[in-house]
Amino acid sequence: QVELVESGGGLVHSGGSLTLSCAASESIYIMGWFRQAPGKQREFVASVTKWGTRVYSHFAEGRSTIAIENVRNTINLQMHSLAPEDTADYYCAADTKTLSVGTPEYWGRGTQVTVSS
């Protein structure tokens, strides 16, 4: 059982930036972030494999950077130019195969991000 612990959420002003971190209890093939806004479905944000291959959602592309620190089994997601529509609960996820198909095997508890206008 892989445990994921998120950190870095909070209140951010519109146009600001934040960094979300997720630490896994052991090395795993792929890690990433999903988010769920109130009343909306969960959606994929970004992912990175242990080999450094990155994938971004359309809304994260160009204003986000995801990186992995293999030594610490940790990923960091930097997001810039935040807007109120980025307000959501952000969840770290991990899997031994993929985050793009089905439901990731492992989930963190989530961290709340609120962007004020």
C-alpha cells in the first residue's frame, strides 16, 4: 500500500502562484494531480513518471510545471496565473501503470486551493 501525503494548498490571490507537493511512501511509476471543484467532476491536472515524462491538461499547459524528485519519492506542481476557476480540492494520485485510464490505484487525502478574485 503506497501512502501519499500532500502539502502546499491554501488561499492565493488571483494571478498568483502556488506549489503543491506530494510525497509517496515508496517509489512508484507514475504520480500526478487531479482536482475537483464544488459541484463538478474530478479532472486530471498533470502527471509525471519516474523517468520524467510529463503530461498536462489543457488548462494547466503553459502555466504549470510538474517535477519529480526520485530520491525523495516526491512530486511538485507549480501553477502560475491562478484564477478563481482554479479553486478546488487537489488530490495527489499514483499508479504502477497509468493515470490516464481508469481510476488511479492510490490517492492522497487532498489539499484545498482557494483563489480569491
